[in-house]
Amino acid sequence: MSIFDNRRLTNETFKLDAERMRIGWYSDKYFENIVGMLSGLAQQNYGFSGHSARLAAASIDPRGLDIGNLEVEMQWFTRRRPFSVIAGVDKTLAMLQLCTGYVEDGQFVNTYDQLEVEAVHDGVKAHYDGDPMNVQPVIKVRGRYRDFALLETPTLGTLTRATRIASNVYNTLVAARGKPVLFFPARFDAHEVQAADGYAYNIAVQRFNHDYGREVGSFISTDAQGDWWGGLGGGTIAHAAIAAFLGDTVECMLAFAETRPIEVPRIALVDFDNDCVGTSLAVMETMFARYRELMDAGKEEEAQRYKLYGVRPDTSGTLRDISVPPIGAKKLDMGVTPRLVFFLRQALDEAWKRWTLSEEWLPKAQEWCRDINIVVTGGFNPHKIKRFERLGVPVDIYGVGSSLFSNSDEEQTNNDFTSDVVQVKIQGMWYDLSKIGRRPCDNPDLIRIQ
């Protein structure tokens, strides 16, 4: 599964469409052309009759070389500075294992056992200094090129997406200084990718914990995102739920507390009326009253249903919450801002002062209020999170969505993978034949697979 358990996932997890992958259904057409050309040349017993300046410089005469059955060394790598958190390797290996080979008389002949394969584990870091001559390959394959040429497209796509998400999540966790980061991007892409995306997220969380000596949990929003590693989705209410209760957030939260399993955290979404402080105070007062009533009646377990775990401001970037007074005519504090969260934290901590309490309940009420977390969502990315952390904004949990998909050169989140043929085998010897600007590279984290 990763460097963290030294296991690898198999196709029992991935359930690849191997039958169609073997015939190029998922491959760019030029790879189908390459395979068709090389297969045809092999059938014709074609021998190389051209000129290779590279090999001539090495005093090698390649004339007559069996190009159709040429063995090559190919390396897969990405270039993101200063490093990438690698994911997608196990799925790529499953593609090679199931789909390396050729079709003969309508039957697929698997030749994976004739390859030499090296690969890193998911979760390693691949470093890059900006020089394409110094990449760190995450997979290297030696074997007959036409047997695995069709797999370049799907393997690159798998590594690119998984590594991009893992690297983005890792950097977001670093920005959040170890505070939990909820994985909320499911709504921004096709549902078919949720399992792979959630796996990449979990790899990043494990890598962060490994590097920083933390125990941050993995928090996903759909069960599908945990399919490959055993996680389960979590969440509380959406704006639609409040609308279904005719805009009454308090009534909605009471119904949620009463009907949902006690282990589900009670997190109130508090921006429906664009009054995060006012809505939070209203929810708190009503839920605490119910909590105290049950505790006084000796129903402690039932009372836990009304323990408010957190409040979540999700204010639109086009709105200024009414609890935040503007500073000047042009500085309107749109969206979830540091000032809003500071105001909200103060209101949460002091809410008990508004309630009529006995001496016995005063400290309990203060603790009940202080225990409420602030979960922020809405447009958060590493840059915004770093600003919040630098200012000491009292956020407990960040919910992050589409920024975890970022693949931008400008934001230095580009994790596009490349695979290059870098060596060819001639008369039992390997010779460098990489294109100008590239060369065969190594990676100490590579492990022999096959």
C-alpha cells in the first residue's frame, strides 16, 4: 500500500478494465500506431538499415538490428520543485502486470514476466532541483517496448493525478501546521475518481505524520474516498438541510442531534443568514439547554447528543458577514476572514455569560463553550491557510476543496508525469539513447519488483 506498511495494493482493489486497456482503449492513438508498426516489422523480419549518429559515436554498428523486438529502458518521472509526494505507483504496477503483452490470433499473451521492473512505494518523496537532467524516476522498466507501449497514457495519467493530489494535500497540511484538513473536493470532479483521490489524500496525511511526528487523522466526505484504505465518509449538514427546515438553523441542528448516531460530530453550519455569530449563539443556547436538561435528569449518554462539536462558517466570497463591521468604505472583509473567526471565537467562549446558570453549572457551561471547534470552509488553499496561521486565527479545522486539484505552473502545483525511453539494448549491452536534455537517472528509493 505504501512505505508506511511496505505492502502493495493489487488489482483486487483497483478492478481495472484490463480487457480494453490491453487493446489500447485508454491509450493515445500514436501508441497504437507505434505498436502496430513494430509488430508489423517483427513479422517481416525487418533489420535496421538507417543511420544512428549516437551509436556511431560509440562505434556501434546497428545495421540489421531487430527493431520490431527492440528492448528498451523507460523511466517515469515528474518535475515539481522541491519535491512531490508520490502516489499511484501500485495502480500503475497493476496495469503493467495485467496488460503487458500482445494479441495473437485474438488472444492476449501476457509477457509481464519478461520485464525488469523497479518502482518506489507510494508515499515516498521524489525531489527535483529544476534540472530535467536530474529527475528521480519512480518507475523503471526494461523489456520489449511494443509489449508495454500502449500503457504509457494510462500509467502517466494515474501517477499524475494521484501524485498531484497527494502533494497538494501534503503542502496544505504543512500550511495548516498540523491542524486537520477535511478532504472536500468530491463535488468538483467525476464520481469515478473518488476512490483514487481519497487514497492519494490518505497517503499525504500519512506522509505528513511521518515527517512531522504528528497523528493527524484522515477526514473524507464520501465512503468511496475510503474504498482503497478502509476509511468512511463523514459530515453533518449542508445549506440544503437548513433550507429544508425553512431557514431555521436551530431547528435543523436539534433534529440532527436527535436523529443521527451519537458518534457523528455535531457541527453547525452557521452562515445561512449571513450572521455567523448570531446563528452560532442561537444554536448554542438551544442545544446547551437541552444538554443541561438531560444531564440534570441523569441521562448523561443521551445528553451527549447535544454536545456541539463545532460551528462552520462558509460565507460566500461576495458577502461580508453582518457580525463583521467594515473597515473603511472599500475594505469589506468578504467571505470567511480572520476578523470573522476572531469575533466568532470570542462569541463562542463568552456565550455562557448570556445564560441563566446555577453556581454548579457555571464551570460546566464555560467548558461546554470552550470545547466548540471552529471549522472553516470556502475558498481555502495553502496561501490563505498560511495567512490565517501567521495571524494566529483561532481555526481548529480547515475544510479544503478544489485547490487540492490544482495543477498550475504559476502556483507550482504542476505534477504532470513523463515517461522516456532512455536506453536501448543492443547485443546484450545497454546504450544511452535518451533525447537531448534527458538522461537515464536513478532513485535510491527504487525497489526491484520483477
